[in-house]
Amino acid sequence: MLKWALIFLVISIIAGFFGFSGVSAATATIARVLFGIALVIFLIFLVLALLAGQAVL
């Protein structure tokens, strides 16, 4: 998911450089949403791993 967020970020930067502000804004929004989803999934797995580690001990 982070890979796609980085791809959309690069597309946004390139589109902004060439003056396509609409495309740039749209891809930047997609990149921001994908990064947020990846961050939430990471935090969920982190909490689950910590809880599983405590259950083993």
C-alpha cells in the first residue's frame, strides 16, 4: 500500500511540475488517503503483535 502511495505522490509531483494542477491535486489526495490507510493497518497489527507477545509470556 505504501508503494502505491509513493507512486501517486511521484505522479502528483510530476503533474504539478508540468502544470496539470487538477491531476496533481487528485493524485496527492489519493496518496494521502493510501498513506493514512497503511498507517492505520500498521497500528492495528502493532497492537495485535504486542497483545500476542504478552499472551505468550
